[in-house]
Amino acid sequence: MSNSIVIGAQWGDEGKGKIVDLLTEKADIVVRAQGGNNAGHTVITDGNEYILHLIPSGILWPEKKCVIGNGVVMDPISFLEEIDGLADKGIIVSPDNLIISTRAHLVMPFHREMDAYKEAAKGDGKIGTTKRGIGPTYGDKVDRIGFRLHDLIGDPVAFAERLHKRVSDCNPLFESVGMKPLDAEAIGKELLSAAERLTPFAADTVDYLHSAIKEGKSLLFEGAQGTYLDIDQGTYPYVTSSNTTSAGACTGSGVPPQKIDRVVGVTKAYTTRVGEGPFPTQNDTLAEQFHKMGREFGATTGRKRRCGWLDLVLVRYASMVNGFDDLAITILDGLDDCEEIPVCTHYELDGEKLRLPPASAKDFERVTPVYEKLPGWNSDTTKIENYDDLPENARNYLTFIEKETETRVSMVGVGPSRDQTIIR
């Protein structure tokens, strides 16, 4: 069986959860390798909607195993709340279907407070973080002062001592701007109580995944966020704090690159992003149209997503840095009512034509998108099951994407449900 990575080609929210859910049918294990509960995957199946944050989408499939790898930053309390929320919907999460790396770093309450403090301090220069403590947790990881799962479940006394020290270091900073100090004693009790439930999930996931590969099992890596939120390749500094590109799946799981057989890129038929930062093809009229339909609200934050026309400069570069073997185009039906569809093929900056995005966020803000206008199909695609049955102009639109990105379109989403995906 092959091992595949699913990666977003835009700023996240591309519909990766649905594609992972679909591909899970032929996988044995679904792996999450980076990010935290700042991610949100929405999956609709059998008329039920599930919003997942830390737990891989594969949890919705019986008999599948899910793994949270070493590259993930996990909020213990939010994780348990997510488990309880799924149980209320009849989805049972247990060590039988989910394990967590003992090397995974923990999002602590002071990380969330630090996130809020730093964002407020930036004023107009804020980056639009979800304020869930993800950045400060990765910061502590790099600074080598982070807390990992094995710290919480292995030595409660040493954990409590380190916790008190970190809280005492953070509180003066919080108090200096009028924030309430944290109670280390109360935090410690809550986390050590959570440890009792977390301990059965803890495992050496690297050993587990390598053993699975030797047994011929198929792994599916579920990317969180998207390429342009990657700390290295994204629209820095308006990015997340992890590597959201395909290479991050390897470092965040301990599975080497030569064990990967396929990388699937996911992009909407248009473009969206949440938070601050450059967005060359943003179109407020298109955004208003989607919002009136009840579409394009963040699964994690509920914030309105910014919307715009498809930006092939972004998808082209994403295909390069991720090594996409094929593309899944989601929400093609979102363009069903368009008479004409502008598609950005390149940028202009100071008289220069750019096929790829600039490194500087300031330059990114200044680029002018250059569009090629394609005829719309102005018909309902939501009930179509076969690629050849799509309207001719819809197929032409997809062919245009293939040509510009040099990447084959293998899947097309025409609605939110699992069965509204055309496999080509």
C-alpha cells in the first residue's frame, strides 16, 4: 500500500478534511504531524457535520488508526474536550483508534495568555493569530524550555516544579499590561488530572509508524493549515509557527521522505484566507456572495473568511515546494452561478512579470494580479458524479488549472458531503 500526504495549496481552509476523509477508505493509519488546535477540519458524512481540531479526520472511519505525531503541539484540556464532543455524536475515541507521541509538545495555559499579550502588543501590526497559544508553544520548543507529553505523564513532581517556575516568570509580564496573573497551583491540578486520561494514549509513534510500514500498511498524512501559512514558505510574518508543507509531515512524524509515495495538493476553485496579511486576488463582492449563502466562515474561529478569485501564482509555487503529484479541487460548485470567472495567472510588480510569489510581505502587498477571464458554466454541478458529465466550461476551467500549474486534477468537489466528490 502507498503512503500519501494531503497538503493545502493556499492559506488553509481548502477542504483538506473532506479529501483526507475520502482517502482514508484505502488507508490503514491517518497521521497528523504539525500544528495544533488552531486548525479546523470540517467533514460532512451521512448528513452529520463533524468539526475536528487536533484529532485526525480518519477518526470518523471505524477500524482505522489515528496518530498525533511529535510535530504537533497539543492542548491537553482542549484535546479531552474534543474527545468528549465526539462522544456526544457517537464517535468514540480511545487508545484503540488513536495514539499520541510522547514527544509532542504541550500548549500550556500561559502559552495562550502569552499569545493574547503579544497580539495585543503588536497593535496595527498584528498577524491575526487564533490566540490559542500555538506560536508561544513552538517558541518554547525552539528555545528548549517546552513541556512535552512525557513530562506531564512521567514525573508529576518535576512537572509541577517546572510549571510553577514558568508561571512565576510569565505573571509579571501579564500584570504589567493589566492582565490577571495565573494560578500555578490550579493549573497544575487541572493538567495532572488530565494526565490520568491522557496516559493510555501516549506511545512511541515513530516506532509504531515504522513497524506499520514494514507490515505493508498504508499511511495517510493529514496536513493542517496550508502552504502559505508555512513558517518558511508562507507569507511571512503572516504565517503559523510550523512547517505546513509536505516536508513537515516527515519531520513531524519521524517517517523519512523516501517512504512517501504521493503528495496530494488541495485547493479551492477560488481563494480564501482568514486573518491578516496580503491577498492579491481578494474580492469583497465575491466574499459577500459566499457569506450571504452561509459559506466561508472559519471552522475553528467562526471568523468570516476573506474571499477572492483563484490565484494560480500561489498554487503553482505550492506545487513546486510540496512536490504535488496531483490536485484536488474543492467547491467547484461555488462558481456555478458565475457568467465569467477571472483567474490570476501572474503578478506585476514595478513593471516586472512574476510567475511566483515574492518573498517580502511588503512586495506581496504591492503586487497587481493579472487575470485571464474564462467563461463560466452557469449551471448546477452539485449532483454530478462523473468528470465527463461536468459542463464543458467547468472542464475547461480545470484543464486551465492543470496547464498553469503543471499538475493533474484527480478529484473535484461539488458539494460538502463525502459523496459529492468526483474521482477522475
